[in-house]
Amino acid sequence: MQEQDIQALSEKCAKLETQIARQHDTVSISTHQLRTSLSAFKWIFKMLLDGDTGPLTPEQQKLIEKSMQSNERMIVLVSDMLNSLHVEDLSLTYKKESVDLVALIDEVLFDFSSESFKRGVELLFLKPSPLPLLHTDKDKLRIVIQNLVENAIKYSNTGDKVFITITEENHSLILSVKDSGIGISQEDQGKIFSKFFRATNAQTKEQLGTGLGLSITKTIVEGLGGSISFKSTLSEGTTFVVTLPL
Ligand code: ADP
């Protein structure tokens, strides 16, 4: 190939990259706007159902409940899309900032407190003695913790407890999220990190879900230089372990 050809080709590639980056930004902004509108609908439906605008007829109540359910499904889908976009961020840069893992977990658990209360699942964070700070991407790590805690809540049974622990070992912090919920069958254990996979017992327990969360989680953990593994027994529970280098 001639030198001019190579130059023309690399110019074309650069143009294409800019175009893709622009499209990525547009999709990202539209998805954010979509989620904001869906969240607004959620509160409007809730106000109507709570009778804030006056009593509803049984038929109106049924219709609003149905709309609210399908709105919830859209919120889950759009949130997963946003996380995927975040992971596939074209720059693929992972920021390096000082992160206090204990504080970050506290923030995530606070966000899930009403959901876990609603489902009768207790979140127990066994706080370690002071730990060194991580130098990592806080926003991406937050997605990892959110996905693992959300799954532990979703796939637990009422009255169950979820234990979250952190330990320090071999220049790494090890985060573990342990539930005693529905578990994952031997047969399904090899598939759970694949995009869109949802085990049958998970679909029965929880209709809302896209099967994207764990694939996003694994991509992020590996992007942060860490690793993720799990142990599970059907009908007994699951423990996910994330190792993050210090
Ligand atoms: P989603 O929760 O939306 O289905 P995920 O990608 O987060 O998608 O998880 C993929 C699948 O892995 C789930 O559908 C479920 O079958 C299984 N799974 C993940 N976490 C758990 C858990 N804590 N307990 C039991 N099954 C789980």
C-alpha cells in the first residue's frame, strides 16, 4: 500500500471515529432524557394511585396500575442501556480517583434501603477496620456494587438477609455480596455473565430484568483491573466476590 493510501485511510478512520463518538453522545443524551421522563411518569402514576387528585374508579385504578408496571419495565431497560453506554464509552478511559469503598457502599445501600425494606430483605454491611483508598473509577465501581446488591435483593426471599463484606488481602480489596436466595443451578452457572441471559428461576421470581447487569459488571471489573467470581447453590443462595487491586 502506498503512503498516500495509508494517510487517506487513517483520515477516513479518524472521521468515522468522530461520527461514532457523536452518535454515541446523542444516544446517551436521549436515553438520559427518556429515563427522566419515565421517572416523572412514575411519580404521576403514584400520585393518581394514592388518590392525591381525588378518588379513582376501580377501572381507572386497574388501568393506571398496568401503565405503572409497563413504565417500571421501561425504566429497568433504559437504566441498563445507560449503563451499557457508560461501559462502552468510546474513550474507554477509566478515571483514577481516590475512592473510599466503605463510603461508596454506604451510599449504594442507602439508595436501596426502601426497595429492600419493601421486599422484607435486610442489608447487613459488616464494616471493616479502616482500609486504604482505592485509585479507581468511582462511577463505574458504583455500577458494579449497584448491580450486585440489586440482584441480591431481587433474588432473595422475604425475611432473608444479605451480607456485604470487604477484606484486604494481597494488595487487593475483596468485596463480597452474599445472599441466601434462589441460587443458580449448576447448568446455568456458565451462562450468567452472557448478555441477555436470565435463568428460569430468576424469571419466575422477578419479572423485571434484562440479563445485562452481570455482563456490564464483569466488563467494568475487568476494566478496573480486577476480577469477579461467584459460588452458588440452587435454592440456598449465591455469593459474588469482586477483587480490586489497590
Ligand atoms: P437480570 O437480573 O436483569 O436478569 P443480570 O445480568 O444481573 O440480569 O443477571 C443475569 C442472571 O444471573 C439473572 O437473570 C439470574 O438468573 C442470575 N443471577 C444473578 N445474580 C443472582 C443472584 N444473586 N441470585 C440468583 N441468581 C442470580
